[in-house]
Amino acid sequence: RQIVRFPTCHGPCKYRSIQKVFMSPSNSCIIAIFLALLMTGPTQSAQAEVVSRAAGYTSVTCIGGSDTVVSIPFHRPVRFSSALSGNPVVSATTASLGFQADRELLTSELTDEPHYLQFTGGSRNGWVYPVTSHDADSITIDLEYDNLAGVGDGDIFEVIPYWTLATLFPSAEQTTIHPSTGKLAPQRESRVLFFDEIGDGTNLAPDRIYFLTSEGWFRSDRGFPAADDAVIPPGKALVIRHPDNAANTEFAARWHVHAKGHSSALRTRSGEGKSQDTTVALLRPVDVKLSDLDLGVSFTDSSSNSSGDRRDELVLYDNLTAAFNKDPSVIYFRVSGEWRRDDGNSYPASDGEEIPSTTGLLIRKSSTAAGASVRWLNLPRY
């Protein structure tokens, strides 16, 4: 169902507002999009039309006695945006970015919680970098093995707070996670598992586990370190694990729709037969057809349906089936640009099959000569 509303203006209208509501009963997805096209013209810093952020929410059921793979297809409000005033100053693993904003950054800004910087154009369109510090007219970022080649004057960026465990599941308000009565294993209830981002190989086990008590979030590790500020980077999926006999809950994600592209790194390994798994989030709050994923050259086609010719694979997990450490529910691959589903027999064409919103997907890359990561620029189509 789609509803479009136009407001009535009494007197001179300074803006035009359009509200659209899309409802998808198949996955309990409701997205409210609010667009305000302000008539004030471009901002001084970005020199672009001012457009308010589309906002909305989605909901998915987390089954008791089961793992549920989820993603967050929304970002928190942008805290700062501008364009570079020159080339970045790179020093080892960090870079200082001067900007063209019409105001200075205060010392107290961007320090209350972790933030990331995301480019929204240029050679690093959609790439994300942790913000490490700032001063009045520059921001310093962690390069995370990048060198910012091709980034320069005029490239536009945004600074956004990360989702953290405490902001996604605030202990006093959330109803998704069954709180633990204490920190010891017998006292544990629901857990949140983060996928392994650095391990080599396939079928990687989660490498970080968190739980919630009345005192806040903690990591399941020696000393139970506090984890309220554990960062959930954009483009990363996670697992909500409810114990046996626990009641079903709803995971509701909300806030601003990703209106720009997001670039994810898909890892590879060198050496014959050495595949590499990367679990990523689907950052669009709607069901997406396989043909609309924009994987393009980031995904290597197989030469035939034969398992011996198989290259890259896309793996999904069934959130409607109760189980822990689930096996894949479906595996897709591509032949000559056409998606196929691996049913072990007829390998039906699957371009039109959809990936549910608010889920995660695993991309299994086949080996490459250099073992270098490739980038997947996931662009919205709404």
C-alpha cells in the first residue's frame, strides 16, 4: 500500500512536503519517507539543494530458541557535513581532512560518542572511516589500510554517530533482548553475536558475544568488559540469539534511510580453492531483487551450473526456522550475469527472487591471484 499526502499551505509556502508510506506485509516492513524540498537554495559548504532525510522503521521477529540474523538499514542523524578544502594530509594510518564548512567545529563536538566519516561522492563514494579527532577546521580519520588515492578538493562527506549496543538496544527502553540476571554463564539470557571480520576461510564463527544486564551491556570475555559503546559499523550484520524457551521478540530498526551509496569491502584469499566469507548488511529498508543488488564486477560469475565451475556465492539464512548456528537456507550464484539458485538439480533462474529487508547476507568470494579485497557499492533505488 502506498499513501501520498500533500499538506495545505495557508499563506506563502516556504517548502513543499511529500509523505509516502510503503507497507510490505511479507516482512512486516513499514517505511515512512518524509521529503522536504526547501526553497532556500544550496548550503554554503556542500553547494547542494537542501533535502531533508527520509526516515522510517522496519520490524523483524526474533524467534525464541534460535539465531536471527539482522541488519540496520538506517543511520543515525548526520552531525556534520561539508566538502574537502584540499587534498588529505596522510600520515601513516591516519589522515587529516580540511573542510569548507561555513562554520568551525567546536572542541566539544563529536566527542560524546564514536562517529564515522562517509564520503558521498568522488573516488571513495560510500567508503566509511572512523573519526579519531578534530579541530576547528579539520577532521582526522583512521584510514584502516586505505591511502585515499584520488580523494581531493571538493569531495563531499558526512559525519554520523555509529550505532552502538546502547543506542540500538537502550537497557531502559528496549524490548528485543531478554536481559540477563547476572554476568555468569548460567545467568545469561539473550546474546548479540558479531561476525568475524578478520578471520580467514569460510563458515567463520562469531568472534564477539555480548549480553545485557540491568547495569548495561557487557562483552562475554575475561573480566566482562563494559560494552555500551561497542560499535556496529554501517554495512555489518549481527545475530540476535534467544535461548531455549525464551519468548519471541521484535527487532525494530528505525531512523534515517541511507539515501547515498555504501561501499563494503569483500575479502578474498590467494591460492587455489581458498574461498573467503564476508557477512554484510542489506542497507535498504525494502525487499531487494537479486538483479538490483548492484554487485556487478564485485561478484565473479561461474562458467556453468556445475559445482566444479563455481566461483562466487551469495548465501542467505532462514530467520523463520528456529535453530542455532544455522546452515544456509539458500545459495545463489551467477552465470553470464544471470542469477541462479543452487537447488542441486535444475538451478532455476533467480534474478527476480528477493532478499528480505533488515537481514544479513554472506558473500563467499572465490580465490584471487593477489588476495585483495574488492568493493561493493550498494546504491539505493528508492
